[in-house]
Amino acid sequence: MTEQEQPLTAQVRVVGGDPTPEELAATTAVLQAALDELAGMHRRAHRSPTRWQRESKGLRAPLEPGAWNRWAR
């Protein structure tokens, strides 16, 4: 494996107590899931609009409930 292919290792420092390996694994998994979720939220917030989103701005606004009846009067 080259340096770029090596997976990152989690660095967790226990400051109190004596957790079992299973408890450390569970804690690491929960923290990793939370970080993954935050990273996904960050990517969604900063991604550029899709082609459909850019071009849909030129389309008319959606009809409101009852708008068709008002038009026919």
C-alpha cells in the first residue's frame, strides 16, 4: 500500500475510566458516524446547483390550490 491508500486511523484518548475494547469500538463508530453526517451536510450546503435546478428557475411558479378555478371565472 502507498501512503495515499493507507486508511486513516482514529486517535482517541481516554481520560477517565477503563473502557473495554468493545466500548471503545462502539464509541469510535458513533463518533465516526456523526462526523460523516456533518461532512455530508457540509457537502450538500456547498455544492453547486444541478443543471435541472439552474434551468428550472425559468419555469413558471407552481399553481396554488384553487388557482385553476380562479382562472376559469
